[in-house]
Amino acid sequence: METPSFIATEEWERRLGLNVRRLRKRRLLTQVELARHANVSKSAVQSLERGGGSSLTTLVRVVRALGRNEWLDTLLPDEPKVSPVQLLREREKQSAEARSRVRHPAPPR
């Protein structure tokens, strides 16, 4: 399915709800069972599946209950892996370079 560059929020909610419903049915779960596994109300699951809007907490709990944590992972950018030790070494190196720059006086005229 091709995704246009701009989709209205309501359309994203509708598509997400459809995907949640399809996955729930593939797992042979009722809305009540999914709600229980996700620790949310049945009406929260119904609203999510309808595309009627939902809280972030409900979405995360339902996605996790369906075993699809990778959906959530795709929303998080990769954080740069920076070593605190490497940062300290870089700062020390820059500091040492700054200290080693000695100004020589201009020759007398």
C-alpha cells in the first residue's frame, strides 16, 4: 500500500484501527480478551479499532498485548551511540590543543 506524503489524522487513526482489528482477529481474540490482556477497557479497544481516537497509553498497551512491539520501535529514532569516555577524550584533546597554541611575539622592527 502506497502512503501519500500527507494523510489526515483521522485517516491514520482509521488505518491503525483496521490493522489492530485484523491482528486481533488473526490471533482469535475477542475485544474483551484483548482489553483484558492489554489492561484497558473494552470500550477503549472498540474506539481504537473504530479509528475514533485513543490515548497513547491505550495504543501502546494494545500493541504490546498483540505482541507487535516492533510497531512501536519504528516510531523511535535511533539514538546516536556516544561513549561518555570518548566525549571526555575529545574535550581533553581540544583543551590540550588550545593550550598548546602559543602566540609568538612579533619580531622587533
